Amino acid sequence: MLDLSQVIDPVYIATIFFFIIGLQRMSNPLTARSGIVWAGAAMLIATIVTFLTPSLSNFALMALGIVVGGGLGYVAAKRVAMTAMPQMVAIYNGMGGGAAASISAVELLRTTTASVSSLAVIGGLIGAVSFSGSVIAFLKLQGWIRQRPMTYPGQQVVNILILLLAAVFGLLVLWHPFALPLSVSLLLPLFFVLALGFGFLMTLPIGGADMPVVISLYNAFTGLAVGLDGFSFATPNYAMVVAGVIVGAAGSLLTLLMARAMNRSISNVLFGAFGATEETGTVVKGSMKPIEADDVAVMLAYASSVVIAPGYGMAVAQAQGKVKELTDVLESKGVTVKFAIHPVAGRMPGHMNVLLAEAGVPYDHLFDRDEINPAFPNTDVVLVIGANDVVNPAAHRQGSPLYGMPILDVEQAKNVIVLKRGQGKGFAGIENDLFYRDNARMLYGDAQESVSKLTHALKKL
Amino acid sequence: MIDLTSVWTAVYVAMLAAFTGYVVISRVPVLLHTPLMSGSNFVHGIVLVGAMVALGLAQTPTEQLIGFVAVVLGAANVTGGYVVTERILQMFDRSSRKPAKRA
């Protein structure tokens, strides 16, 4: 007799194969687009064959859950603006973590095998932390709660105590079959409340500027939780184990790479409450000197080389299309235009590359920090469009909270024009020395408007 | 009594998977960090499969409720993760890109 459930394992193996191919292809700009399609196809068949798993029931609920969750996820992801992508990654990652934690909860209610349960407890803890932490990251990036770090004395001690308490309850859940009067239905909710609370409290003191690293870390957490949950079933689900562990490892490495790009350690990101402390004792000399768009246009028209350094302000103002237009006009006038891309400009590594690619700026116009920095002394005009901390020369000054972060050395250019909405500070909350330099001028206004004004003025010249 | 053979199999599998994840990511340009983070976010959406099994094996109403929540969250992770990654990567595709939106 043909047993349909026999196809599950071969299909899961094929799924993993396609996931790996997909991730591999996503690591190369030329094949990246097809990578997600491979992974998506694999996910689809894995989901379908799972319905064939022996001795399942509740199929109607299952289908309803897929339709509801899948529908909501699909619509929200389709409708959101490109600038909001970082927080969307955060929230979907949180949902994965929440799903992992819920699986642990169900398995812990059902099984009593200690060896299996211990992995479910660890998976549940990590998944729950990832869930509540990602939700906070989402709320911070969405601007629904304060982005600045929230700190109070003894915060880290409180957080560690909560984590320890969660671990204790986790152990109690494991040991409850052995002569403990407390029931699982009492211990389990307490365990999850503490785990959720830890993720919540651990993320609150982290500033918005560090969120990309934190999201990447929670992404790795969710992967790990999924991997551990794969073992929590009576027959291990190796598709979950392998895919989860791959994401856990890849996510951890990605987190390290991102932190390195900001010259920060992971512990510094997590426990540094970066941006909470105001720098004291340094007074920036000079004043911010405003300039009009027409004057900037003249300056640009007679320049031979222009470098554009974009930042989050460009993303917020959706100015990338206008920036591309400006680039075209400048190039038609024989001006060389390059883009200086700081690895952590914007809210995620690669954020600027994505936006500029959307606007149609060719890849060979984009330069890494290390490639472009030697060119600044020979650059006539640098346009800083909505970037702040990544061009702050305070990073070269000992004692500054930014000290040691590699920056774009735009202050070495002959002229620096800063397009900025107002006189506020950057994400890190630190005064920017650059704005007070003699070669710097401020062009106030919304980035999209300012850039269009520049383009108009240039066309008239 | 724990069956040690299955424990070691699990360790083999987990170790090789960890190496795979590490190798796949290690030579990625900064440009692709965001799409890859989003892509791996989609891959751990495989949690949906586990959520379906957990719900399918659930018996009490409590288990069913939590299992249902797991399926909803897992399904949102899958579709949302896919669409977000797709949208980010769409911008890297030169041939089929729509002209940039003018505001």
C-alpha cells in the first residue's frame, strides 16, 4: 500500500537543498532575485506535504490559521513603504520567534520526556525573547515608542535577575513530574511571562541607531529557537532543525559583520545604552552657516567632482528619485558624480544601496567607505543628504561617544553642503562638529524639496 | 534511557547546518546584508511546519489555542518574510525593474 507520509522526508530534504541554494544565490547581486524564489518554492512544498504527517487532526484550524496569518502578513508586507522595510523584517522575525515559543508551549504541555523537553524549554526561552525584543525593535523604528535608550540605575542587574528567574522556572517546568506540587499549567505561563519580559526590558535601553544589529541578533535567535523546537517532537523535524540552525549560524555571523561595520562590539550594542549620555565638556566652536539652493547649484555647476553622501534623511524624504535626477543633470554638465555609501548609513546595512538601486543609480557609482575616503581631499563638493552620525568628525576625537567609529571623511573636501531638515542632532544624539566647519554650509529643508530645487536651479544655469 | 545514537545524529546534523550557514554568508558584500537578513528571516519561517504539527497533535482546547496562535504567527512570518525580501531584491533586478516612482 502506498503510504503518502513517506514523501515527507524526501520533500523536506529537497526543501533544505533549495533553501541553501536560495541563500547562496541571495549572496550575489546578480542572482539575488532568483534566490528568494527558490527558497519560496521550497517553503511551499514543505508546507503542503506537512499536511500528510501521520496522526494529525485539527486540519480546519490549521488551514484557517494559515489563511489568517498568511493573509495578514502578505497584505501588510505589500502595503508598507520601502523606507519601513527594517521594522517589517523586525516584526516578521518576532512572529517567527512567537511561533517557536508557542510550539514549545504546546509540546511542554503534551510531553513529559525530560531530554526532549529541555530543548523545548531552551527553544521557548529564546523564541519568547526574540518575540518581545523584536516587537520593541519594531515599535522603536516605527516611532511608536521613544527611540532614545530608556535607562535607569541598576537596569542590567534587574534584567539579569529576570533572566535567571525565567531559567529557574524553566527548570521547574522540566522537573515538575518529579514530586513537585506545582502544576505545569501554573509554571509554564510564569516561565513565558518572564522570558517575554526579559526580551522587552533588554531591548528598551538600546537606541534606535543600533536596531539593525539587534534585529539581526534576534533573527539568529529565532533561527536557533526553530532549530531547537525541531527536536521537541517525538520524531525530530529535521527540516526545522537544519533550516533553523543555518539561520542561527548565518544570522550570528551577519550580526558580527554589522557590528564590526559600526566599530562596536555586540556587548557594547546590547549593554552600552548608546546615545543615552550627553557628551559633556566639549563645546563646538563656530556656527552653522546656512546657504540657498541657487548658490549651491552654482557651486555644483563649476565643480569637477561631486560626491553624494546619503543617509536616513534621504530615505525618510523619499528623495532617491530626485537625487538620481540631480545626478543625471550634473553628469550632462560634465561633472563626475560618485556616491559615498557608509556601511551603516540609514537604518540597515545596505539600506542606501537598495534605495539608490530603486531610483536607478548604477552600481559602479556607489563606493564603499574605504574606497571613497582617500578621494575626499580632491573632491570639490560633497552633498550630505540626510546623513549625520556617519559623517561626524567627532568620531576621530577621543572621549566622544562616537570615538573609533569609522566615518566618511567628508570634512576633507573643499566644500561640504549639508542637506538637513533642521538643526537637530543625529540618531546618536551627538552634536556634529562637521556642521560648524568653515567649509561646511547648511541647506535646510526637506531632502526631496531641496534636491528638486537644486536640479531646477542647475537646469537654468 | 536516552538513545545516544539519535543524540549523536542530531549533533552531526546541527554541526553541519551551522557550518553551512556560516559559509553561505561569509563572503557577502555589505550591499546584500539587508536582503540576506530578510531572506534568512523568511527561511526560519519553516517554523510554520512545526506549528502545523504541534496544532495537529494538540488535544485539549488550551493546546489547540496555542497551536493555532503558532500557525498564525508562523504563516505571517512566511508570507511577510517572502514579500519583504522579494520587494527588496526586486530593486536589484535590472531587467524587469519598473521606472522609479516619481513623487
